[in-house]
Amino acid sequence: MKKILNIFLVSSLCFFMMMPEANGAQKDMKTKKAAASDQIITIQAFYKAEDYHQNYFQRNPTQSYCRIVIAPKMEKFRKVFRDNLKK
């Protein structure tokens, strides 16, 4: 019987436009003990997504992706950052 080993490389990318953003990301990565594969990258150009991508979650709350993936993340985000959100 062969033993199969699955290895998954998980890495994070953080894109920034201004140095204060990069400095904050570097501090976060240090405190969270980021993996060696995590990177902070300067954005060379930014392209706004097409209109149908804008506010997708707000416009499509009943879509399965929104219900299964986005809604739980939004709920967690609202819980964690409750004091920082606009009333």
C-alpha cells in the first residue's frame, strides 16, 4: 500500500500603494509570524473592476457564493471590528 503525501503551499500577498500601508503590513506579518512565502508587493498600476463586480455582495446576497463564503466572513468582520464601523 502506497502512502501519498499531499503538501499545500499557502502564502499571502499584500499589495500596497503607499509606504505607510507597507509598514503596517510588515508589522502585522511579524506579529502573526507570517510564513516565509508571504510577500508585500508594491502595486504598479491599479485598474478598477467592471461595474458588474462593484458591490457584488450587496447586490447579490442570495447567490450561493455570497451566502456560503462571503456572508460568514462579513459577519466575523463586523464582530471583530464592531467598534471601528460607521454607525
